[in-house]
Amino acid sequence: MLEWLSTRRLFLVFNSRTNSIIEDYASPGALSRINLQPLEMSEANAVVAEMIALSKTDISSDELDRLTRTSDGNPYFLLELTKHWIETGGSDEVPPSVVEVLGDRISRISLEATQLLQACAILGENANLERLDQVLELPSHQMLEALEELTSTGMVRSGTAREGEEKILQVRHDLLANAALARLNPVSSRFIHRRCGVVLEREVLGPSISVSLLRACAFHWQQAGDGKRAYDLSMKCASYLLEIGLAADASAALEGVLTFCATNEQQIQVLLRIVEAHRLARDSAALLSTIRRVRALQNADHGKECHDDLEITELEALRISAPTVGSVFSRTLVCIYNPQLNPAHRVRVAVVALKLATSLTDLAEIERIHLELRDLLADDTIDLRSRLQVQVIYHTMVGDLNEAVRFAKERIAMERRNGSWLQLSNAIMDLAFVFRRTGSQAEVPRVLSEAYQIATSRKLFAVAREYAVRLADFLLESDRSAAEIWLSRADQSHGEPDQLQTACSATAVKARLALIDNRLADAERVVKEFPWDRLADRHTWRAAAIALRLRVHIAQRRPPDSVLRDVEELRDLYIRTSIVGGQDYEVSSLCRALNYVGDFTNAQRLLTDYVSNRRREVAPFSQDLRETLSIVGGMATTSVDVSEPGTYARQDQRLLPDDSAVYVNLESAPRDRPKDASLGML
């Protein structure tokens, strides 16, 4: 060999992760050093692609990403992982050749360095120096030596945590982390997880709360075998998310808590919190699905009916989301008229039933429900909130509007003392609704704005959207630019709404704005967005949708024959809806449409009937109704205001739309409002 080399030059290649000792013995300038960096992602992809092409197999983009990411730019690992993937038909296992190399590397470091590497792997993205020091409790000089050893061998690197600028210590890649953890026996692994749980728990139970640390802490306690501690911390995490208004995140976190539940009772408690999260997020479909999961755990004894708080939550969700609500209404009536049920439950169900009766325009049933519960409404043992809600809806619909205001204000005072933010904002919304009927127009935007501010400050974004849409609807005639601003805020608050009322209200406002701007193609498109399949027995919203479709078709100068079907349906709905309040636009649309098709007599007759007999509000006529009175002509009009508590006073009033006068004729108008006159509260 030496003789062979005597006439030849020898080229030697060495590789090393650190400075080589060869440099100490080589002549100056005899060695050339080349620092090799990890393969770039594009280079790694090219290597894998070439190997896959030669093997005549296919690989998905996710699998390609996994191979390149796992190899961390190391050419040897990349080749071995890809070859193993091809040979095994897509296995995720680490090839023995790589395991052997990594095991050999780890075996050459000290015990302290190995323990530090394992602690880094277990803590993951939460592995900073302070926590590692507390987990291992090594003497400072040993900790320093272990750090020097791991960094000099390239086994760990500095990084930045996802949240903020905190510096963390990361294992170089997942292959190395898994190899290090594979050297732990189960008892040792549980011990390190326990130490991690102890260290992180000191932080999460301190003055500040980190959701990610709470989740990580729960995970470590579970891996340590302490399921109860994992459950308690996971519930704390989810409860905090609910408290700060992140309902969707809370529901996702609570789904994770289910893995820590040891009993059916714990699962039920977690699912009930998930129901609450979905309720705050206005996600009716997910809420109803979760309720079915609760019932499956609760009852499985076999279909027995449960008349509890969860039933009321379910009924309210069905009221909002069911395609038709007649069967839901029937179910509420079964509860209300069953004297064997708990009285408080009957009153709470009545709140849902009265809203459903409004949607169905069944005013007679509203009277019967109130009569049935009359004694219970005076029972102080039944929760005040439910009793006040029943009184507000009843008096707003068919009773005394002044009483409706009184009960609504009483409920707000009660919620300010004892209620949640959501309950307070809902109470304020009810008062705004009543104010729209009593003529307190200046009060409406004030109270609606307060409700919106409460919702946004508590991050109840789905609720805030609902309130913003109502503000846009109220301001549409009086302040068009403000209405557009509120509608824009609604769109920014929560994406597409789940609640039917909010969806319909937003659609109606958009359609009316398009009509005002004479953007007829836009108006037609928006009207088609109404959830028509869910309006079959929701009479007030069906009337609103048909009214807007008629307005669009009339503005487009469609042939009169083409609108007759909508005219007839809206005319049929008039009998049911014209007495439920908030119907100025719908009745105006009907009368304009009758005028458009040449039925002048019925246009005048219905408009006179509405303003003289059927209109519930004591608020001034809307601008749209005033214009309709002028267009149709010859109308007898009335405005009503509250002169004293509990009484109504009619006053003759001259309306002057477009500088033309329409005079009031009250000779034939009834002096008392009919008992069944009412307004719609959805």
C-alpha cells in the first residue's frame, strides 16, 4: 500500500460536527474546510422527487412535506426516510438505519445531557431554560455542562415561542426527540411528565392565565397518570375561554376535556359546558347535536322525557333554527298546560312559547298562555327573570304597552344587580323593542348602542352582530349613512349569522338599501338570499321577504300579471300579520302592489283598515308609510301617543309627505284599540 502511494497523491475527506482534532496535526494550509448547511426545502423536495420518480410511485404533497420536514435538511436522513417510505409502501415508521444512527449519537453524550435532551423533548414548545432548570433540578455546573454538550453537538437549538418573544430550547428535529424518549422506561417518562406538570402549574395558577400553558399542563398530568388533575386544569382552561367570550375556542377546548373524564357524570358536566359555549356562539346546529349527546349519556333509560333546563335550551335553539316551528310550538304547549310539571319550568317554557306564538301570529294562544300562568306569575318562589320575560312579551303583544315598558325596565334593573352580561344585554334589547312600539324613538338607538357595547366588550361577537343589525334596521329611514355603518359592523362581527332573525334582518336591510340606491339587480340578488325554505310558518318574516320581492319587481316594471301571486300571498298574510306590530313596510308594500296591479279599491280599503284599526304602534308613522298614504291617496290616517300611563290618546295629525297634504278623518275610527292588536317579538 505504501509503495503504491509513493507515486500517487492521496485525497482524504473527513466530516465532523465540531472542530476536528486533525487540524492540530495538519500542516498549515494543508486542510480546506467546507461548512455544509442543511438542505433547503426546495433542494430536499428535489431529492425526494427524483427518488420517487425512479421508483415509479406517487406521493402526496402532505407526505412529501412530512419527509422533508422530518429530515430537517439532513441528506442521510432524507435518503433513508424516503427509501424506507418507498420500500414499505408509505409507512410512517422511522427506518432502523436512522434509529441506529441516532441511538449511537445519543449514547455518546453524558447522562445529564441525555436527561436534558429528554426534558426538552417532553416540554416541547414550552422548554425554556427556567422551566428546564426547575424540572431537572440539576446543580448549576452540571446544567451548564449539559447545555454546552447538547449545543456543541447540534442536538438542540434556540427558537422563539409561538406566543410572544420568549426564547425556548428546541430539540433539533422530531427524529432525535423520539429517539431520546425511546430510551426512557414508562416509569421515568411519567416522572418527567409529573415534574413538567408541577412546574407549569405554578405558572398557570398564578396572577396571569395562559390558555396554551393550561392545556400543556393538563396534558402532562394525564401522561403522568393523574387524570383528576388533568380534568380540573382542562376545565379551568375552558372556563377561562368562556369567561373572556371566546365561545368557539371554549367549545373546542371542552371537547378535549372529554378525554380526561373518568365517569359518565364528568362527561355530562363537560357536555353541558359545551352547550353553553355553543349558545354563546349562536351555533344552534352544534348545540342541538351536543344536547343529543347529553341525553344519550343521561338516558339512556330509554326515551324518558326530561323536563329540565336543557329542554328549554333545546326548545330555544329549535325556535331559531328549525325549518318549521309548528311542532316545536306544540311541544312547548304540552309543558305549559301540564299541571304536574314543576311550575318554574312551565313559566320558563312559556317564554319560548310566547316567542313562537308571535312568529306564528297566534295571538289567541298568547292570551290563553298568560291566563293559564296568571297565578304563577305572582309566585315569588319562581325565578323573577322568567316571570318578567313573560310579562314583557305578553304586554308588548296583546296587553298594555306601558306595562311592557315597566316590566322591561324592572328586568334591566334586576339583571344589573344579579345577571350575566348576556342576560343584561338581552334585557336591554327587549326594552328597545318595546320603545319602538311606544314612540320613544330617541331612546331606541341609545339602548341598542349600550347592548352592542356590552356584547363587544365581553367578546360576544355573535350577539353583537344581532344588535348591530337591529341598529341598522332602526336607522334605515332616519340616518342612512349610520345604518350602513352599523350594517358594516355587523358583517365584521361574526361572519354569517346562525340566528334566523339576524339573517333575515340583515338581508332585509341590504335589500332596502339597494332599492334606495336604485341598484335593482343587487336588490333582486339579495332578496333571493332569504332562507325561503325556513319561512313557511314564520309569517311575519315571510311577509317581509315577499314585500321586498314585490318592491323589487315593481321597481323593475315587471308585468302586473307576474306579481299577482306574491300580491295574493301577502294579502292573505295581512290578516295574520298586520296586527303584530312593525308592519308599516309590509302593509305599504301590499297597498302599493295592489295599486300597481290596478286594484285601487282594495289598496285604499286595506290601508285605511291598517292605520285606523290594526296598527299596534303608538309611534309615528314610518316615512315609507307616509309616502304610501300620499301615493294611494284619500286615506284616513291616525297617529297615537301615550298621554298618561295606561291610557292611549288619538290625535288628529296632518302629514305632509312631498309637500302634499293627506288629512285625517277620525269619524269612523274606533276610539279604543282592539284587544287582539299586537306586535311581533321574535
